[in-house]
Amino acid sequence: MPSVFRGSLLFFTSDPKDDGEQAVHHIEDGLLLVDDNGLISAVGAYADLMDTLPAGVNITDYSGKLLMPGFVDCHVHYPQTEMIAAYGTQLLDWLQTHTFPVESQFSDFDYGVGIAERFCTELLRNGTTTALVFGTVHPQSVEAFFSVAQRRNLRMIAGKVMMDRHAPATVLDTAETSYQESKALIEKWHGVDRLLYAVTPRFAPTSTPQQLQRAGQLLAEHPDVYLHTHLSENLDEIAWVSALFPDCRDYLDVYEQAGLLGKRSVFAHGIHLCDRECERMAASDSVIAHCPSSNLFLGSGLFNLKRMDDYGIRVGVGSDVGGGSSFSTFDTLADAYKIQQLQGVNLDPYRALYLATLGGARALSLDGRIGSFKPGLEADFIVIDPNATDFLAFRTQHCNSLKELLFVLNTLGDDRLIAATYILGELAHSRAQPPLSTGE
């Protein structure tokens, strides 16, 4: 017997940048059917599907609410959950002052489990159902995270940080131990249930050339794993990279010479790229994770989305907690809009939500599994309540179109908008009592 959900359905089948409103699918009174394996079996109008339902099936009724695919966070640090909103510094000092001391605690597996539980709860409470996640240099941090994500049946990608210089000894490994520990984690966890592995050098300054070469070796030996690192976030960082790697043409070339570019290579930030770097990103089909809240909080700079579009570079969005100051994708999209406004560009609300759903899935090469409402995809979805607060109810009643409504939600929304989060068709978070199920 399928699980059946009724409500207003919103999803994307392509990028609104390319196809305009033809990319947007809105079914005012729709049904979403989920089979016993947690996969979408049918999606359509209530009037068209109601007569096809099995006798006696229960319908979970979210009429008046909006059902969307779950959000995809393309860059986030679970060990930094406890240091979100750390005051007063930009990137390089922030790492030394706040990040490395916190991350040093994650050699303790049980400690990691406790933070991972909090982290996953926050993701689900904010409607994020898939994320690309940094661990720490300690393999126990990844063991802890994957153990929690597996128990919750989540579609997650994570990896052990590789970092063998320019940090305290408590958060360093070596080129060889980083290779061996990462390899063991890949063999244990990659492709198990809904878990995937990312080779994770923190960023070029904290890895020797030897360690970056070992990261490239891991990718060559395991071509279906991911690469997850940082790129061109901060001007002082870029100058540091230039001094450390004088034989490289630019920051991206450091990674390219190590064999780290490719369709599953995700580079967080990419704010200050030169033309050559953009050309190589596009040619290698590598990905940028745009992290607007973090870029503002750490004073890093303004990401030029139009320039990336012009080069044909895939882009997703990331919260970048704890540099980012919120787990909420709505907060992230509000900041993304403001960053584009400062550059004279309007970020369309459809495009913003595309980047947070199907666009994020495409950025992670997971659009064959998640990111839209299509038969055969995994039924990770969220329920959005436009009347979640008295003020939202007041404001949204004055919206004259779906597009206007979505912009208001993108701009004013936060975790309170998420009435419920479902993982493989099963309720994983609810702000209130579950809705009544009715026989049909």
C-alpha cells in the first residue's frame, strides 16, 4: 500500500535560468505517492490520481501547505555546530582562534556522535535532507557522523579532513596517514545504505604537495567518490597559496596539478576566481558551492553568480555552518539575493529554490536519486507552511502570484516555515502533531 500525501506541490525539472517558468512545476492540489521502498511512485493532480488509489488507502493531508523536495546543502562543517556565530575575525584568524580548538575534540567518537546528533536534528528541522559534510582530521569524526546518518537513513556525503601543516598538532595528520585513514573509511562506508564518501583536504595551505598528491591518488583509485575542499574564499588566503605554491599558475592549478578536478569535485566559495580558473572549472565539470551567509559573516567577498553561469559552471548553495550563521536554507537564500543585489543582479526566487533543490542535486551528481518529484526518485521532501507565524500569514495574504509568495518565503522564512520533513516517505521532523490521515 503506498503512502499518499496531499498538498500544493512545487518542484523543478530543469534550471529556470535556461527554461524560465517551463522549469517550474506547481500543482495547486496535488498528490505525491511513495512506495514501500521510500521511492516516489506517482505525482500529479489530486483530481487525476484519486480514482487510481487502492481502496482504503490513507491520505496524509497537507492542504494549504507547500510540498517540495528537501533542501540540498552543498557545503557544511558538522564539527563547527557548537561554534556557530563565533565573533570577530576573518577567515585565517577565525580558523586559528575558533575552529581548530573546537575540532581538536573530535578524536573522541562519543563526543562526535553527540554533535552529529545535534547537527542532523538541525538539518532536518530546517528542511535539509542531503548535505556534503566536512568532518575533522580524526577518522573517529567520520565514523561518528556516518553512524548517526545511517541510523537516521539519511542521504549524506562526508569525509575525513586531510591536513598536515600550518595548524596545531591536535588537528594534523601526515600525507601517509591521511591516505591510509581515508582509504579505510572509503572501503567501510562509501556506498553503504545512503552514505557516500568525499576525499577532503581542508584547503591548499594546510596540505603539503605530497598530501594533495595522495588525495589525487585516492580519487584515481576510487573514481566514484567525491572531492570536497575550499577555493578562493579570502584574498589573504589566495596570497598565501601563491606564496606556498610558486610553481602553480593560480589557486585552482594547485588542485589541478594534484588531479583533484572533475565532475564530483566540489569547491566551496570560489569568490575570487580569474578567467583561467573559471575556464578550467567549466572544462573539468567541477562544481562551486556558493556560501552567501558565510561570505558575509567572515567578510570574504561577493560571489558573482552570473559570471559562473556565463562560463557554464555548475553551482549549488551551502550553509557553511559554522562560518555561516544559520542552518536555514531560507536564510541562505535571503543572503544570496542580497549578494547579487550588491552587484546589480536580481536573483529570481524560482532560480534560488532550484539551486537549493534540483540544482544542488545536480551539483552533487545525485539528480538521478533526489532533488525533484519524479517517479523512481527517493522521497525526501519537506512541508512548508506559508502561515507559520502571524506575520507570515499577514504578509503572504497580500501575495498575488506564486512567484511573489516564494520570494517572500525566501526572504522572510526560517526554520519555522518547515512544518515537516520526510525521509524516504517517513516523518523525520514535525513542528506539531502529524496531520490527520483520511481514508479515501
